[in-house]
Amino acid sequence: MIGGVTAPTSPAAPAVPRLMLLDTASLYFRAYFGVPDSLRSPQGEPVNAVRGLLDFISRLVHDHRPDQLVACMDADWRPQWRVDLIPTYKTHRVAEAARDGEEEVPDTLAPQVPVIEQVLDALGIARIGVPHYEADDVIGTLATRATGPVQIVTGDRDLFQLVDDARAVTVLYPAKGVGSALVMDDAALREKYGVPGASYADLAALRGDASDGLPGVKGIGEKTATQLVQEYGDLAGVRAAAADPASKLTPARRRNLLEAAPYLDVAPTVVRVARDVPLPAFEPELPRVARDPEALEWLAGRWGLGTSLARLLEVLAER
């Protein structure tokens, strides 16, 4: 049973499970940069990302009481099929990594990721990454399949496109931390961006995103993109208006939209998360006790996970 996907049941069936989906990399990056690297293993290796993520999960489970939880992973943070469509997709991150290597900046985050994976597995918390797809695509697929309430925890605005009041899909956006995460539903998106979740990807394609290497349309920022989507309904409507000499678009805006046609032809495929990723079999139910207590005990001692792990185990047991 995944987020309420289940066989027909009797009228006395239990309530549909509440599913929480973690954009795991977004959270452990936040932990890595927000938790002091003075938190170290007995051998002296930094474990701030590991312990910070465990603390985040404890807080999220305690505050929101999900029945199911999936840690969604980036098996491929820059899929080739997206790069083939927009070659600049996340190019700057590749360049930054190369510069870091040239400057011999020590990478103390990457060694912590396998530890995070081992701890999640020993706990029995579902962890999914799929080759050739980003965590966003795994999240999109799980949210689309679910029939019950879904909370997506991410610091990435791209996932606002999945917000859907009719299907009870919301985003918990930890602007100032997971303990005070903003609940982004359609009303919150309309207030902040002027569009609901279903229109957010169109806004994002027009606006572009320098952090992801998406150029957007010349002269169109967030405010203008919002106005265009509001006036013409969606990206297709905006493009139809650009092709219509009788529309109210200014000559400059019409020209910029028409010149951006090659980009706009492919941008929706790149910007929109995949919703049909082939997922492996997994068990989404949150455990009450560790799946592999011996492995977890060894990991706790080897990496000095201390109170962070103890607190999470306590929260899980209290559910």
C-alpha cells in the first residue's frame, strides 16, 4: 500500500495513510551547512549532515505524524535526457565542482551520504533513487500515485508544481527550518506567486532559473511571467498570444517570446517533474522499531550518532 493505493476494502477500512516524501538531498545539504562540523565521529570525521538529517526527520515525524515516509534520493542529479534538451541545465554546478577540485577544497559532505543511506536502511525507512532520474521525479511519481494526503518536504521551489488542493498534496517549505516550515497549498502559492500549483511549472519555464541553468525568456521575470500566465491561462496560451498579431502583447514582449521558441519547445519537459518513473518495490510504512538493530548499533558507535539517533528511535516508538 503506497499513499493510499490499496485494494478495495470494506466500509470499516482504516483511514487512508498520510504519506511524507523527503527531498533528501535538499535536507542533508541544509543540515550540512546549518549544523556545526564540530559534530564528528569518534575517528574525527564530520557527521553534521548525518546527525542534522536525523534531527530533521525526528522533528518532522513528531510534528506531522505521517504514517508513511519515503526518503527520495538523487540517483542522477543532472539526467542526460534533460541536458540533451537544454545543454545549460545545471552546468554551473559542474563548473563549481571543477573549481573546488582545482582549489583542493576538502569535500566533507560526500563521504556522509553513504552513512545516511546505511542508517536509513538499518532503521527501515524507505529510500528510493532511480537511475537517470532526480529525486524530484521520484517525488512526482509517488505524489501522483497516491490517493491520500501527501506532504512533500523540500527547499526546492520546483516542487511547488505538485501542490494540488483537490488531491491534498502540499509542500512543507523549510524557509527558516523544518520546525517552522511553511505549508504551501494552492492558496499560499496564489498569495506568493499569483498562480496555483498546476500553473507553477509554466511560470518557472517563462521566468527561468539561473541556479538550474534555465535561461527563461528575455525580459520576463517572475512578476511578468505571473501576469502572462494569469492573462493567458498557461504557457500554450502565452505562446498562442505571441503568435497572434491581434493580441495585446507589446511588440518587444511578442518578439522575445517568438525568439525564445526553441527554448520554450523543450523547457516544459525539463522543468516539469516526471510522474511515471519506474519505481522498485519498497515498504513505505514508518517503522516503530529498527529493522536491523545490530547494524544500527554498529553505525551509532562507528559514527557517533548519539542523541540524534536516540531521539529518532524514541519518536518512532511513540507513534
